Amino acid sequence: MVPAIQSVAQVKGGWFLPDISASIYLIESYKPAENELTSRPLTAVGATFGKDSKVQLSIAYDVIQSKFMGMEALFRIDPRFRIRAGIQRMVFLHETTYSPSVLEAIGFSQGASLLGGYSGDLTGINSRSRDCGILAEGDLVRDGERPVLSYWAGVFNGNGYSFKDNNRSKDFQGKILFAPWQPLKFSLGVMKAKYSPILEDGSYDRDILLRRDRMTAGIWGDWGNFFLFGENIYGRTGDSRNECAFLLGGFRPKANLAFSARMDYSDASIGGEIDDRILKPQACFTHFLKGTALSYRIQYGRTIFGDPEKEDYGQISFCLILKLGMSLKDKPL
């Protein structure tokens, strides 16, 4: 069997020998006022077949939740036109197209959670900003090999990790990314969608459709020693209006060290009967250990509620990240 696999791999230029990746995120958070310690572990493994070839297949598996985070095919037809099909990242919110390990803070913003398909999403759909659909993407303008103006546009089921749709509506997502200079990018995104709310018995009624519309605008700057990221997201969820925004900035005295601060704002229901505004100022230290695949982060943040009935609190967080990767093309069987 092994010689047969090797023979096929050689004939296909190594296409059947994937790039393997694995990552472990361990987040420990402590609330001093309540003497409460919480843990959020995440372990993911992935494989990419035909990386950088005309046809690429990628699989990512969430070990903790026992779900496929991604299962997609990428067809590179032309630099101006590529197609993705399958379970993939949602593109309208540019923040979630990055790995959380490169944003120099612990965890994504409130916008990703409330309006971007993460654990606190207002629709009840928790899929870590993944969805199943077909997407066209490409670079309309290039400066040599550097994309200047890029686009993404696709149709999705709106049912998270599942290949099967759960209602009679499809979701549209689109985004453009403008990079006038190498270190600076601007993003505009949109999602026009409907969703079926989860009923008390855990089922869905395919004929009940509520609004799930999103508009985003962001700035993404990284000048090596200094960086500045920010994104605003406005949403309509059912009959409510929602808004979230964050601004994350900092500096790197060395390539493996970073100090950052993030201001993270959310309003789950603009003009609602209850003040749902939440402000989270945070400060974070990041250290990538030289010669290893390990990095860690130490962060302090405070959660400030607009609702006077809720008590503000501080929180200390520690995040350990291990990222591994190898190509079987370089490791003969």
C-alpha cells in the first residue's frame, strides 16, 4: 500500500501528500472579585492537499467540539477569479479571516461573538464564523505580485458547520479589500441573510425567517514595529439593531514581543428597553518563544456595562498557543 501511495504521489507531483497542521489554544481567565477561574481549550487539526496547485482541498477538524471547522475545495482559475466550495470561513467580517494567534490580543472582539457567528451570536448560530456555500474571489488590481484591490462574493446556507440547509433562504456575503500600500488595508463587507431561530425543543421551523443583515468597515495596518487594527460592524438581527466596534493597537520592540491595547465596544440592541452597551478596555503582552512553536499572552481587561443593574468587573487572562505544521512532501513515507 505504501509504495502504491508513493507512486501516485510522484505521478501527481506530490498532490496526495498533504501539509499537516495542528494547534492548541488554552485560555485561563480569572475574575478576582468572584474568585472565579474559567478555562477555554481548543484543539484543531488540519490537512491541505495540493497546496498552491490549481485544485486545493482543505480539511480542518475541531477536536473539542468533534466537528469539521472546514471542508473546502479551492479552484485557482486565474489570479482574478478563484472559486471556493464547502464549509469555509465567513468573509464579510474581515477580523475572523485572520487566525486569532496573529491579532496580538486574547480572543476575537465582541463583534465576532455577537454578530460574526461565534459562541455568543445573537441568532444562536455558533459555528466559529464558518458556513457552507460557494464563493468567488480574486484580485482585480495588482502591483506586481501584491494584491491592491481584492473581492469576495458568495452564496451560503446560513446553517453553520452543516452541509444541509435548515430553511428556505440563502445568505449572500461580499467583501472588498483595498491595499493602497503594502502595510495598510481597508475593508468593506456585507451580509444579506435570513435565519430560522431555534425553537424551545431545539428544532427549526423552515418557514420562520428573521433578518440577519450585517455591514462592516475596517482598517488593517502593520508597519512591523507598530500595528493598528479596527473594524466596525452594524447589524439587523430580527427586529433589533446592533452595533459593535473595536480598535487594537500596539508596538513590537522585537519581532517576538508585542505590547497592545484594545478598546472593544458592543450594543446588542440599539435603543432597546434595556441598555445593552458593553465596553471592554484591555491590555495584552505577547511573547513568541524563539526556536519553538510556542507563544503565550497575558492580558488584563475590564468589562463595563451600560446597564446600571449590572456590576462591572476585571479579568486576568492567560493564553498558551502551540502551532505545529509539516509537509509530507518533505517527509518520505
